[in-house]
Amino acid sequence: MSKLDELIAELCPNGVEYKKIKQVYKRLKGTPITAGKMKEIDNPNGEIRIFAGGKTVINSMEKDIPNANITRVPAVLVQSRGVIDAVYYDKPFTFKNEMWAYTADNEIAVKYLYYVLKSNLSHFRKAASGMGSLPQISLRVTEEFVIPVPPLPVQQEIVRILDNFTELTAELTAELTARRKQYEYYRDLLLMFGEDIEILRLEEVADIYDSLHQTPTYVNEGFSMIRVTDVKGGYIDTTNTYKVDYETFLKFTQKYKPQYNDIVVSRVGSYGNFSLIGENEDCCLGQNTAIIHPRILNKYLYYYLCSNYVRTYIESNISGGSQKTLSLKNIKNIPIAVPPLEEQERIVAILDRFDALCNDLTSGIPAEIEARQKQYEYYRDKLLSFKEVTA
């Protein structure tokens, strides 16, 4: 029997009380502050963290925050608009007053609430989905939400277990980040050549095709469409891309139908990312992307395009205001170092091994992180399930 089982058997063998959050926790209010003011007072050295809608977070000096309502105790922030989530924070902070937070006299009870809210995010996000184009929840959704309230020693053991899971996942994630930085370092080192290697423009070593500049109609079942947000490196997972019907698919492939191991580049917004087309993929290009069909070793060209040499060129050749754009002309002019085929093959063999270690979701660290996360979510939900005590 685990320590948690022993505590439950001793302190609440017949079940626990269920109460509304507002009956157990103190609600905290935020600070009335505009997005413009947040930009003005943003200071990386600031001692106060400010949370806003979505994933916007800044630091600021307390003296610069007008009408500041600072929370100085551990609390759980409810992100209620745009991104629906819960954040535990135990340092001085405030937040836009469209959100709210909860605290309690005991820090363990606060951390326990955080895990309860995280376990029920699907409920809150479902409640938010019917509130217009921007997901949001009302105060009532959390105030009236009923949660199990076991004795404090039971809460403490649950928090200890879940904190350990979180720490293990964080350690794995940190290791993966370090491995990826190491990979990028060796990739760029392998792709650094002397003056004897020919430098050609991308259009001299590949055919480049632009996408159609129109918005398609999406359907539930059909052919995959590659969008800018799908281009994140590696092979594109088209199981989660948007779908178009056959007529639209034909229209979008009139110029060129992407082929296995072609390279996709994102052009607008999240610009300058490269991905590969997987085998047997029936897909077409969406807006703001382009296809590169290599005439040299495709995997070598892909790795070179992902290097910091090309990133430096891209950052110097983007245009536009808030919506940055990588033009087709500038894509065609990307400088590419082209060593002999034998050297290209050697580099690809080395980088394939590095890439598999860092990115392959069927093995290595990423798979372990994914497994740990699923294990954590399973045990979290089990740990937070209690029989309700009867009167």
C-alpha cells in the first residue's frame, strides 16, 4: 500500500467532501492595464510579472504599473480569454483584470487546486468554445465548479507525486533542448566549407513552385493541404492538416503536385521554416507556402536550408510590417554551398543519425517525454478522483 493509500484509509476512508471553488478559495483581482501600456512598461529586469490574454507575459518594475494590484502569495491564475489555461505562480505578479486568480492560507492547497484545474481543462475549454470567435469563459464557470477537497495531508501527498512527475518531464525536456543545440552546432559545423566549394543560388539547384493565392473551402474528409503552421521541420504530419475537396485539390495542384522528399517553405508570418513531404502523401500547398523540388541530393539541401547560414540570409531579406513576408524572389536567391555528391551523402548520413536521436517520435528522448506526459496525465486524473462522502 502506498503512502497515499494509507493516508486515504486513515483520514477519509468513506470519501471526501465536494465543494465549489468559491467556497474553498479566495479569489484575487488583477490590474486594469492596456496592451499599449504593457508594451511601454515591459522591462526584462522588472520584479513583477504581468500576465495578459493568450500567452502574453512581461516583466515590469512595480513603480511603472499604474493602479497596480500585486499578488504576493502563491496563487493559481485562470487564463480566461483566448488561451484557456491555469498557471501556478509563487512570486509577485499581477494580471489583466479580465482574468482572475485563486489563493488560500496554505500553499499546498493552492498547488492542489492548480492540478485539479489542469486536470479539467477540457471542461473549461468546452465551455469557452461557445462564446464567440475568441474562446473565453466567465467567472461563474470556475466559481461554481465543484472539486474534491480531501484532508490537507492527502492533498500534500498528491502534490508531491505530481510535482515529481513534472520535475522529471522538465529534466527530460532540458536534456532534449541541450541535444538539439548540440545537433545544430554540429550541423552548422559540417556545413561550413572553404572557399573551394561552389556557392549557387537555390533556383540553380532546385525547381521552385509558388502556391495559389486564394483561400480554399475546407472539408472534414478529403485531401491534405499544407499550411504555414504545418511547416515546422522534419516530415510534415498531414494527419492533422486541413482538408480540401477533390475539385480544390486539382486546382491547387495545377502548377505542381508536391512529391515525396520535396521541401516546403513557409513564406508569411511564421516565415522561413522548412519541412519535407512524406511518402505517399496526397497533399497540396496552401496559401503562403512554396515547394522546392531539389536537383541535388534532397536531404542535403533540406539540412542546408535549415542551417543558421540560411537563417541569417532570410532574416536579412524579409519584408513587410507586422506580417513579415519571405518573397519568392528571395527564396530563389538563397545561397547554397554545393560540395561533391560523395560529401553531400556523408553529411546526410551523419545528420540523419543526429536528427533521429533528437526528433524521431518513435524513439529517443522525444518519445520518452511523450510517454512521461501521458503517464503523468493518467496518474493525475486517477489521483484526483475521489468517492464523495455521503451524509
